[in-house]
Amino acid sequence: MVDLSVKIAGICLKNPVMVASGTFGFAREYSRMFDVNELGAVVTKGITLLPKEGTPPPRLFETPAGLLNSVGLENPGVEGFIRDEWPYLKNLQVPVIVNIAGETVEEYRRI
């Protein structure tokens, strides 16, 4: 078998395939479709300090060249993430890269 392993920012991945933040949710949503442990890493959707409702509909706009979306960082906040999503994610057999978002340096520090 071909060795596809790579090292990115000091993190060893068994292959360079990672999902894009946001489009993959918190991985659990896709675990029924394929083994997410086959990925090189999972990148979570963005997490903010406090829960965020996101952009009101419509969130999708069709253009001649494709689609634009604006979910607006809808997420459960850091406490909701730790309570509801982290128990699943920490048991994956691949690195989990948590995408954090804040509006101030202080918010990033608190997250």
C-alpha cells in the first residue's frame, strides 16, 4: 500500500485529505455514509464563544458559476460544543482540528 502520510504544522496525518470547515458539520452527520476515520483529519465547523443562530434564510444563492452560501457561523457555542459534540469527536481515530471564530482578541483567548 502507498504511504500517503503527511506532516502539517507538526501534526501527523495518515493522508492529506481533510474536510472543509463548515460543510462537514461535526463529522457525526456523515459517519453513517462513510468511515470518517479514513480521513487524514476532521475540521469542525466554526465555534464561537456563545451560541450563534447564523444568517436568516435564504442561505443559498445560485449563480451561473455555481452556488454561494452564507450560514453565518451558526453553532452551539463553545460550551454546547464541549457538551454535545466533543464526546463523539474525541473518540475518532484521526486528528480533530477545531475551527474557532471570535470578534475580538478577548473572545479568542476565552475560547
